Amino acid sequence: MSEELQRIADLLLTFEGQDDSLVIIYPHVGADGDALGSAQALFLTLSKLNINSLVLVDEKQQQKLLFLPGSDQVRVFDEADAEALAACQKLAFAVDCADSVRVGRRRQLYEEAPQQAVVDHHASSDPTGVLRLIDITAAATSELIYALIKCLEEKTEQELIDYPIATCLMAALISDTGSFGFSNTTARTFRVASKLMAWPIDLANLNFIMFYRTSRPRLQLAGAVLNKARFELDGRIALGIVPAGLMEKLGALDEDLDGLVGQLRNAEGVEVAFLLREQMDGSIRVNIRSNENFNAAEFACLFEGGGHVRAAGLTLTNVSLDEGAELILAEATEFIQKGKSK
């Protein structure tokens, strides 16, 4: 076990039985299956250890993730509660969220905590003064949370992982690995999954919930976006746009965008796909998915974004949706033609 893992486990155990101390768990904004699954697995574990904790999110969970054990105890941040939360917060624990900017509206509460800890599989640009376990070779943060829970088991001589915790961790694993189909899947991923399958997890049902169950607005949204998708540079670049008002018109939710950029990337000949969504504040959120010929994370960094080699994101400001699309297409074309994409 790494020194960082041991130190984080030891820190958590100092709060055992302290009712007046609160560990607040912070998944990133727009929390996905890995962020919420990992956060809720940690919350359930700490509850078994009599450690007072709370999963605090920026916005309501995605509908498809409400089946996760502990979802009814997840709390949406309300600025009116910030002072009360700050008074009892003794540790801010960021999950799948290495940089404080990614905690969104909760940032001040997070940064003002007496102590901070981070567990993530994304590279971090934040200062190093925080206790952090960062492993970019992990396919999902849930691999690291699993290791942390096993470390806590060893230190407390208790069996902590049970069916609810295993379900959260497995959902998190399949979320970030595309049900073990993405290139980030490793032997370690399968080792963790095999341990979790000691519990009666219905993997087929998990996959259906996470990837296949759909709604009419979701289908209509996909049709509208894919029908107007652009393919440039001899089909090596794909781009879809979601204008402001389209989702409201269709009755679609944010989560209905999941997988759309991947569908564009899967088109034959496409090396990189972009999905641009016009936000209510006028900014443009850009999701990126690529194949082995295009480094999505490196491209996103050109716009102060970030992520993984094959999946990344960025935000554009002070440009219209059409201007943003042309900017992304121009930069991606130059990126590929300069041979920087691998």
C-alpha cells in the first residue's frame, strides 16, 4: 500500500466516534457514475466506522444513478447552509476531483476546510499542500477508493465492503471503463471487479441502467444532434452542437447527452469528436472523445481544459456557438496536421 493511502486512511480514522466532526465528500460538478459511485461507497464505509460524513453535490444526481445505495442521503449544496456546514466540517474529501475549480459552487466551503484530502485518477495542477492520492494509471477513481477501503479494513480489522458498497464501486467501475470496453481498462480493473463480484451483483442489470435504458426525449435529442453533425478533414473530425433551448424544447435532461459524443466518435474514419453545448450563461461546454490517434487531454489544455487521453473537456467563453464550432474545428485541424495528435 502506498504511503499516501496509509496517511489518508489514518486521517479518516481520527474522526471515528466524533459526532461533532464532519467529513464532507465532494464529487466533481456534473457528477458521473465514477464520481458518485466512489463517493457513496466511501460514505457508506465511513458510516460503518461511526465516522460522520456527507456526500455534497453541486446539482441533483442523474436520474439513472438514483439506484445507487446511499442516494437518498446525498445532499445538494445550498449556499444558505454554507456557514453551518463550515462550522462542523473538519475534513474536505474530494473524490474524482483533483482540482478545486471542479467542485463548482462548493469551492469556498472546500478550500476553507481545516484539512483536505483528494483521491483521483486525473492529473492535478493544484498546489501540493493537500493530502492526495493521485494515480493516473487507474481506470477509475473507484479502483483507488476500493484500495482505501481495503486499507481501512486492515487497520480496523473489520470487513467493511458489503453488497451496497460493492454495488456502488462496480457501477463506478463500469461507468468509467464503458463496461470494461474502453482502452483504460487494465488487469487491475478486472482484479477489483472480480473481488466485487463475490457479492450477488446483477452486472447485466447494471449495464442496462448505466448504458442502455433510454427515454423518448433522449432519442429525440440524439436524432436532432446527429442529423446536423459535421464531418471535416476528410471525416477525421466530427462535431455536434446543442443550441440553447433545444433540450428544454424536447424535455431532455443533462444526462440525456451522455454517450452522444461517443456515437460521433464511433463513426468510421473519425479520429476525434466534439460535442458543443450552449450553456444558460452563454458559455459553451465542449466534450471530447478520441481514438488512439488524437490526444484529447493535450488538445483540451489549449483551452485550459483537461481530462484523459481519450476523453476530455473544456469551456469556451465570449464566443457564439457558431464561432465556437469554427474555432474548435480550426484548432483541431491544425492539431492533426501538425502531427501533435498522438
